[in-house]
Amino acid sequence: MATFAKPENALKRAEELINVGQKQAALQALHDLITSKRYRAWQKTLERIMFKYVELCVDMRRGRFAKDGLIQYRIVCQQVNVSSLEEVIKHFMHLSTEKAEQAQSQAQALEDALDVDDLEADKRPEDLMLSYVSGEKGRDRSDRELVTPWFKFLWETYRTVLEILRNNSKLEALYAMTAHRAFQFCKQYKRTTEFRRLCEIIRNHLANLNKYRDQRDRPDLSAPESLQLYLDTRFEQLKIATELELWQEAFRSVEDIHGLMCMVKKIPKPSLLVVYYAKLTEIFWVSESHLYHAYVWFKLFALQKSYNKNLNQKDLQLIASSVLLAALAVTPYDHKYGASHLELENEKERNLRMASLIGFSLDTKRDSGEVLSRTSLLSELASKGILSCVSQEVKDLYHLLEHEFLPLDLASKVQPLLAKISKQGGKLSSASSVPEVQLSQYIPALGKLSTLRLLQQVSQVYHTMNIEVLSRMIPFFNFSVVEKISVEAVKYNFVAMKVDHLMGAVLFGNADLESDQLRDHLTVLAESLNKARNMIYLPVKKISRLDDTLPGLAEIVDKEHKRLLARKSIIEKRKEEQERQMLEMEREEESKRLKLQKITEEAEQKRLASEYSRREEQRIRREIEERELEEAQALLMEAEKRGKKKGKKPVIEGEKVTKQTLIELALSEQLKERQEMEKKLQKLAKTMDYLERAKREEEAPLIEAAFQQRLVEEKILHEREQELEIELSRQHHAGDLQEKNRLAQMLDNKNIFQKTIVSRREAEYCRLKKEREDRISQLMETQRREREIKRKMVFYIKAEEERLAKLQEEEETRQREEAERRRKEEVERKAKLDEIAERQRQREKELEEKERLRREALMGRSSEPPPRVAEPAIAARPAEAIAATASAAPTAGKYVPRFRREKVENGAAPPPEPDRWGRQEERPPQSTDSWRADDRRSSGFGGPRSASTWGSSRPTPR
């Protein structure tokens, strides 16, 4: 691993390696620099290194190196300069895209170059062998060799960038831009598999964002900017999915958008909601969920009418017609009839899920079919006044199919309306999110609805009908399609009918007396009669005497009722438990069966793959042999034809003929033919040369005679034109003389007029010249005054600056002198203080010596009674020492009171204190001399000073 003192050195080293062709070494050097922990502070040089690094990664298609380098660079500049990372990533994607486009254009150019059919050029042997082994064409092979590697690298680039930029609040805009470019890549090149993976990657990034909420720099989805970026990305994903016709992925994108809206609990802009519902209409129509398709159209109509202020009457009528036709296209029967409990529960969950996507809130306790149904939707459309906005044909169709009872004429009246409706539709001028509406897509569903309504109405009137009559009554479909529609209607209990092909008739209704229809009719009749009787004869409340005869009957009935309810709940629980166990057993058996089936299928697939590869090898060998045999036969036939034309017969040894011998024979024949052709051409050239020479010798005198005749004719023509020109010149000269004589009469007037004009213009010129000179002189005077003023101003400013500089210099000199004086005074003061402190130390030393001598004297005289008069004098000595010690200046490094410092600085020594009897201390001269001698000795010879403290009272040992 190479180490560099500066990043610039690594960049220079990489450029040198690139110049000598060692790109791998240059890439490794830059990679070591970028991943090193030594350079973790962002600088401009690192950005240039990253540009060079990504260029090398793209040239060598090293996606892993690029990912590692970008991750390290993100760590470096995430907190300092995010824009640098953005520029590097944009450059990386631009280079990858450019390389992919160049590879595609190169493959296209190669295909165009190979697409030339030259009938005389033979195929090369390697091309023949490659075509035998590989059954694919040249374009597929060139795409696999040139385009596919770069497309793989470009796809890896998008994945790498998205992985680096994910879930980072500072890189949200770049993340959204990369996702949009990846979507466009999938759209441009029809990459459906990569689009699914891209959607899954973005989905996982959002899931991780919600999972790890304590992540650093986590995007805040509650912020409007972040939410808008995420929504724009999902809506672009939805648009691309619908354009690629990946309807399952489009539905998952819709779920992602809905989950994002539920997560932040905010409603997007109406323009985005219009796109959301417009794409939902396409998804539900393709999935044949016509009920949800109609509800989404209803929501889309409400949005357009509420928020689109530019919506004109034509577009509103077209959208309203689409809403009503979508509602009519829903099958009029319920698919829940005869369904199991599990299917009903799944259908209920599906309805709740779809209703949340559409924007309707359902009560989970109620049946969802009561809310989302065809009947409720039509009633809501009528109550909202949408019927007044639709076209007349759609309104007539609605009344015919929903309110009219015309069993014989229904189809004949519906068919022309459907023909008119199929022609309606087109682009919407004022609804950009809903670019086009085509009503013709509802025609098959409306034909099916018309068939169902006709069968329902006919079943209420007729009991039996001929199949041919019924087929003529329904012109939309043939009878086989009508039969399929009727089977589905009978399955879901919409109509009761049978088709008897032996009799050629259709039987409506059910002959059984205990049928549901008859029993329902009798029940309804009984209930109606009971209601009428109760309205006519009001019921009279009778006093019951059961309480007197059976006083405990109510309690017994209540207990029995509770016991039965408890028993019923126990039975239901047991049933549910048994069903659950059965479902578990079925699920386990199903899983075992699926595992076994999967193992069997894998073994079978392996066997089939090996068998297929073996058969494929045999087929390739057989085809190669057959083609070689065919080519040998073709060469043989060609040699025979060539031999017949020339009257020669090729020498061929029967069964020993091979392709190689035939090729050699054909080449030798071609060489002979070429030599003969060259001889013929030489002979023909010689003949042509002789003919050309003879022709030129014959035509030379003829050309000379023609030339002489042409000279005579041109001479005659020249003389005639010369005479004509002379005559014309004479005529022009005479006319010019007449004109001169005529104009000579006006010469005097012309001269007078010319003098007048010249004199006037001279006067005008002199006046203008004088004015110009005056103006120039004024301008020069003004400029001179301005220059003088400017010069004086510059001189004044310069003088003022010099004066201020001089004053500043004097002030600085004075300040320096003042500082030097203060420094000297400080040094002198410190010297004085040191001297005073030294004297004080000498004084203390002498006092201690005197005290020691006094004590020794006292110890020597302890046997003798001391004289009384001398005691005060002896006792006064320590007091004088204490007073002298207190009045002396302190040594350096100890605290000195302010008043004592002032006295010392002023040079005023403290007055000597008198003793108790009013006399001052008489200092012996020897002590003073010793001090001075000590001072001289310490200053002269540099000996160390004696250090003593004031608080020390013990004598110094000898």
C-alpha cells in the first residue's frame, strides 16, 4: 500500500500510471488513498481525485471499487460539503450512462455494417461455424457482447448510488433524482425485471427508515419538502409501471403511496391525487374489478369538479359519462352467493383494503357489500346530480337498462346507443392528469349487461323460448357467448333458466313447488296481508293469566333460553376448533405435498435440462453434417455446370469426394477462369488500341478542313459587326453634339447658381467651424480647471497623510520612550527593594547574634544575682529587635503592605523607635561596616546571599 505525503502526489502518480497504460495500478493507488484514515478532512483536491477515481472505475467497469470509494467520500464530506458528493455522484452516473449509450450506438453501427448483402462475397469459415453452433442472429450476439455488460454496469451504478444516498436528510434531493433516472432507464430500455427490483429496493429503504427511528440524519417525513420528494418518487414509479404494463407492480406502488399518506397523515395536492386515481382506474380495469373501477372514477370526477377551475363543459360531460358507464359496467348480481365462510372473510378483507385505497372508510362490523355495491353507487350518482352532466345517449342507456321493462325491444334500442357511445371520447384539454378518455372500452361490458337484463326480463314473461328467437333478440354476441353469460348468471342466482339443446329451447324458471322463488313469493304475500290486517284492525292488548296459573314459567323459560345459548356457543366453538384443526391438517398436508412436488419438479427439471442439452448437441452435430453435405453437393453441382459450359468434365472420384476437395477444385477452376479472362481482356485492349489509332489518322484532315472553313465564316461575321458598330457610334456622336449645344445656353445661369450655393455653404462652414473652436476652447478650459482642482486635492490629501503619518510616528516614538522609562524605573525599584531586603536580612542576622551572646552571658551569670537597674535595658533589646523586624522591608516573594511599599518607594526610611527610657538605639559601626562588606563581597565576587526568614528565632549553629 503506497503512502503519499499529500493527496496531490497520489493524483499525479495515478495520471502517470494512466499515461503508461497501467490503469489497474492507478485505480488501486487512488483507492488506497481514499480508504485511508489519514485523509478524512475534506479539501478540493479530494474532489478532483474522486472525479478521476470514478472515471477509472467506469472505464474498467469496477462497480465494487466505485461503491467503496463513494462510501468513504460520503463519510468525509457529509458534514462539511454535501454538494461535492452530489457533483461526484452526478459525474459517475453521467459517465455510466454515456458509456452505455456509446455501446448501444456501436452495436447499431455494427449491425448496419453487417447488414450489407454481397452476393459475390463468400462467407468466412469462422462465421459459418459460429452460425452453426449458435442459433442466434448477429444483433443478439452483438448486444450480448457490447451492450449487455454496460447495461449491467449502469444498473449496478444506480443500485450503488441509491444504497449510498438512502435515508439521509441531506441527500434527499439527489436520492430522488437518482430514482427518477433509474425509472427512466427501465422505461427506455424496457427493463421490467430491473424495474421490479428497483421498486423493491425503494420499498425496503422506506421500511428501514420507519424501523430505525434513532438513525443519524434521518429524513423527517413530516417536513413538506421531504414528503413531496418521496411522493414524487412514488408517483413516477406508478407512471412507469403503468407504461410498462406491470399492473401488479403498479398496484403495489399505489399501496406504497397510500401507506406513505397514512404514515404522515397528510393529504397530497389535488394534482397528485388526480394522478393517483387516474392510474387506479387503469389498474382496476385491467384486473376486471369493475366495481372499484367505477368508485375510483367517481372520486376522480369529484376531484376534477372541485379543484380544476379550467374544466370546461365538454370535458366535464365526458368524465361524467365515464363515471356512469363504469358504474353500469359492474355486473348486477352478487358474487357472494354460494361462497364459503373463508371466501366471504377473504372478500371482506379485500373490500376493506380496496376501500382504504380508494378513500372510503368502512365499518368492519357491517357487511362491506352494503356500502361498496353497484346499487349504492348508482343511487349516490343520482343523488349527487351526475346524471344531469352526462350526454343524452348515456342517459338514455341508463334509463333503458335500469328503469325500463322491454323484454322484446331492449336489445334493438340499446344497440344504436352503444354505437353512438363507442364514437365518443378523446383527449381532455383541461385535465392534464387524465390525458384521454375512451368510452369504447365499456361497450363489451355494457353488451353483457344488456344481455343479462334481457334474460332477466324475458324470464319474468316467458316460460319457454326458442334458441333461434333468443339469438335474434341478442345481436351483441353469438349464442355460445350468451350461454356462458347465462351460466354465470344462474350460478350467482341472478336468473333461473335451462338450455335444452335437444329441443332447441330455453326454459325459464323452476317447476319445483318448493323452490326459493315460490316460497319467497308466498312469504312476501303473507307479510303484506298481515301488515294490511294490522292497519285495518288494530290489535287489542289482552291481559295474560299465565302469571296466575304458572308463576315460575318466565324464570324457567329464561334459564332454558340461556342454557340453549350457552350450548349453542359451545357447539360453535367446537365447530370452529374442529375447522381450525382441519385447516391446520390440510395446511400441513399441503405443505408436505408442495415440498414433495417441488423436489420432484426439480429432479424432473434437471433430467429434462440434461436431456435437452444432449438432444441439442446431437441436433447441432447433425445440422453441421447436413449443411456440410449440402454445401459439398452445391459445389459439386456448380462445378458440373461450369464444366458443361466449357465442354469439360471435372474429374471426380465418386464416393471419395469431400468438401475440402470440392473447395480446392472450385478454387482451381476460378483461378483458370480468371487467367483466361485476363488474356481476353489484354487481347481486347490491343484491338481497341489499333482501332482508336486508325480512327484518329482518318479524322485529322477532316478536322483541319472544318477549322479553315470556320475561320472564313468568323472573319466575314466580324467585318459585318464592325461596320454596324461604326454606324451606331456616328449616330450617338451626332446626338451628343446636339445635346451639348442645347445645354451650352444654360451655362451662365448654372455658374451663377453654383457661386450662390458655394458662397452660402462657405458661410455656413465658417460659422460652424467658429462655434466648434469656441466649444473646444471652453471644454479645454473646463478640463484644465478640473485637472488643477484634482492636482490640488491630491497634493492636500498627500500632505495630510504625511502629517498624520508623522504624528503617528511621533506618538509611537513617545510611547516607546515612555515604556522604556517605565521599564527602567521598574528595574531600579526592584533593585532598591532587593537592597533593602538584603539589609534587613543582615540586620536580623546581627540581632540574632546579639541575642545569642546575651543568652550565653545570662547563662554564665546565672549564679550571681543580676543588678536591678540593668533589667529594663536588657529586656528592651528583644522589643527593639521585634520592632525593627516589623519595620523592615520584606524579602522578595512575600506580602508587603501598601503603606510600607509607598515608604520604600519614596525612599523614606522608617524612623528608629525609642526604647522604653526615651533613647534611641545606638548601632555599633562594626555592624554597618559588616553589612557593607557583605554587600560588597556578594556583589563583587558573586557569592550567594544568606537566606533567612523573619519568623526564625533560633540561633544559627556554629
